[in-house]
Amino acid sequence: MGICRLGFLVGFLWFMAMDCMAQSNTHHYNFVLQQAQFTRLCETKTMLTVNGSFPGPTIHARRGDTIYVNVHNEGEYGVTIHWHGVKQPRNPWSDGPENITQCPIQPGKNFTYEVILSNEEGTLWWHAHSDWSRATVHGAIVIAPALGTTYPFPAPDAEETIILGRQRVPS
């Protein structure tokens, strides 16, 4: 291979790498876990919420994006967050080949998760991985196709995220 062809190949590969990196975005979220009074079906209970809501916030991103979620635990017990359906070799507490459990975020402490979306598309979910807190600490991850691509079906007229769960917390 001549020097000109090699230079062209290196330049082309660099251009393609820059093009791919330009299409992915970084998103930052803050989750504050705290006890709150919440009423459902005429019954009020104290439960762990995320940013005061139940279910917690929906994360929106695109295929190939990176998400940073800084979790502040103001609850009474240690908690971890699991990014369900996200394959992450660098984050072994997610659904990857080395799925192990991370140490819980202790009360009064925080931890920042790096969630790398590689080939995921569609709606996934995140949830607590700690005893009863998984009943109230959860939310959706809506992953759109990468920029310049579409889902493999016609675009819907509208979208609505529905999370099914049940409020089961200790009395």
C-alpha cells in the first residue's frame, strides 16, 4: 500500500470516527432519593421517592449517548440503581457479562453512574436494587434511534410512557 493510500485511509478513518462521536450526546441527571408522603388510592404512606416523584424521572437519550446520573441518597438505607437492559462492560453492576453488585450508596452520600448506551433502542427501565426500595425507586429510559436513523417501523402519531408497578412499602 502506497504512502498516499495509507494517508487517505487514515484520514478517512479519522473522519468517520469524528462523525460518529459528533452524533452522540452526553446527558446529566441528578436523582435525590428522599422519604416523602405519597397518596395513592386514598391511602397515604411514607416512601422513598426520586426528586419527590413516584415513579421517578424518565431518562431520554439516543442510541450511542452517554448518561451521567448523580444519585444523592437522603433516605435511611443504602441503595443502588440498576440500569435494566443496558449492556455495560465498563459498568459491571449493569446487565453485562460481569453482572456483579456495587456497594450501596450510604445515607447522606452520593454516587455518579456512567450509563453508556451502545446498541440499545426503545424503552427500558432503571430501578433500585435494594430490598423494598425497588418498589418505589424506578423509572423509564426512553432511547430513540441514533441521529440520522429511524426505528424499523412507521413513526407513531404520539408516544406515552406507561410504567406498571405496585406500591408495596413497609407499614
